[in-house]
Amino acid sequence: MKGTRITLVLAALAAAGLGVGAAFVVNGEEARPHPLTTGGWSQVFFDGFDDDRLDSESWATCFWWDDGGCTIASNNELEWYQPDNVSVEDGMLRLTAVAEDVVTRDGEVFPYSSGMVSTGPGDYEGDVPAGFTFTYGYVEMSAMIPDGTGLWPAFWMLPADRESRPEIDVMEVPGGHASRLSMHVHFLDDGDRIDSGESMATDDLSAGWHTFGLLWAEDELVWYLDGIEAWAYDGTAIPDEPMYLVANLAVGGDWVGSPDRTTRFPATFEIDFIRVWQEQ
């Protein structure tokens, strides 16, 4: 099963006569065929999480501001990311959120611990290089998300120069709304922080495995769900610099709100594979 889901999707489309050149309708407009059906692509990054531990040469378990853990304070998130909340077993990467008090080195108390991985730079000073960055290509993740009020599974990209913009969100699913896929690009325009995105109604994304993809080209960004185009952006703010990958399970924050008594912990974001192609 591992590494085959997108192949099976494309094979099924081809069997139905919907291969290269097929017309799909997305938001009332004709969608393009999946980019990997057009040829000329080479895989430049792959992790199928088949070992018994995380590949530390590719992945860090915190952002570059790691201080015995980390969070994103600007979002008012409630988790403190810890390496113990990241595990690799049975061919899966698991990012697990736990309801427990975590005390930081500064004495601040967070009510949840959780897990994240990043291929970005590993420290403030730049002594720990990024595990993987790229400019333009097709990236995808196969995952099963948890659902629950206040949970925030995400797969996204940040610039290698440690700035917060531009940012590309390949997928975000707000907890308690597992039938809604959010896709965004965030950028600066003359110093102003601009957000462009789409929220798409779907089947329950927590009910099974799904493949989330993004085509990043010089003139457009195209998002895919299970091999089918979901949304496209062709504005003037397409990122043109090296970016790194992030997968995380946040808890709480301004966007999703806090967990409630119905939210089940531990909650786990399971990832089968993450891979990147570039055109040759």
C-alpha cells in the first residue's frame, strides 16, 4: 500500500478514460489533469517512514526557534511541541497531541504537548542546516487526520531564510470540521500581510487516508486532493525562493479555538509518506 495511493488514483482515472487531457470540473471551471501524468518529473525527496526512527538528517522536531520545545505564539496556540510526541512505527509517522501540562524553560505552562516535523533550519544561529529545501515542484503527503474541536493538523511550507512570509499551506483542516479542506498562500505586499485562500467542502477527511498535493510553478499554485484539482492561485505573489516542509498537529489557537470536553486525547496525525518531484 505504501507509496501507491497516488498511482492507484491515476490508474483509476486512466481506466475510466480520464487520464492525460481529461476534463474535470472544479468550482464550475475545467480542471487540468494531474501534473505527474504529463511526464518529465523526477523525485527529489521521499520519506516513507519505513525505519524505526525519524531520519534526523532530513527532519527536525521543532522550528528553528527551538528552546527545549516550541510553539507558534503569534497564533495563540496551546501546544508545546516535544520530540517525544513524534514517533515512527509500522511504516507511519505519528504526531500525537496529549492533554498534559508542559512547563517551558521560561516557566510558562502549556496545557498540551504535541508533535511536529520540519525540514527547515535547526537553530537560531544557522549552525544546523536545513534538511531539505526546494524551489518549484510538486509536493504531496498521504495522511489520516484526527478530528476534534481545537485540533489543527496541517502540512505547509516556509521560506528557508527564516522569515514568516511567504507561506504556502498545502492543507489545513480545522478541528471539528473534518469535512472542510483549507488551502492558503500568505505573502507580503509593500509590507502588508496578505492572505489568499479557499475552503472546500469534502467528505469526512478523518474517516480514511487521503493524499494532499500542491503544484508550485513560476506562474501558479495548484492544490490537489486525492489527485484531483481542488483550487488554483495565479496571482502576482507566487513564491520564488527556497522553502522547507512542515507537518504538525497544533492544538488551539485563534483560528480553530480551544478543545472542549468532546475532544479526545491522545489525538494522532498519521502520515504514510511525504515526497517532492521537480520537472527535469
